[in-house]
Amino acid sequence: MEDNKQDLFNRVEDALNNIRPFLQSDGGDIELLEITENGIAKVKLMGNCDGCKMSSSTMKAGVEATVKNFVPEIQAVEAV
């Protein structure tokens, strides 16, 4: 992975670390899988977050907003 991509990946990881305690308090977690060329962060929701009916609103309101705030280069966050 080139330096810029690694830096971007690390910055998104740092942003996720800010919201991870909230997810873990509900028995869930999140894993960053990849960042596409067009700035889409692909994540995996785990534990209670996987399949939760609130997970899509959690993604947009919490996860995506936080990531975009910390890393403006990210266009969107998608659960895969």
C-alpha cells in the first residue's frame, strides 16, 4: 500500500476509534476493510451491529458523519 493510501487508512481507523466505544457498549464493533479509489470507506459491522435494524441509521448519523468530519477526503462509508 502506498504511503498516501496507508495514511488515509490510518486516519479513517483513528476516526473509527472515536466511535468504537459507543458501538462496543451495545455489543457491536466495526472493522475498516478498504478504501476505494473514489473515497468510499468499506466497513464490516460486527457483533450486535451486524443485522441490527438501527445499523443503517447508525452508519449515516454516527459512523459516516464522524469519519467525514475527521477525514474530509472520504465521500461515504458503506457497510459490506
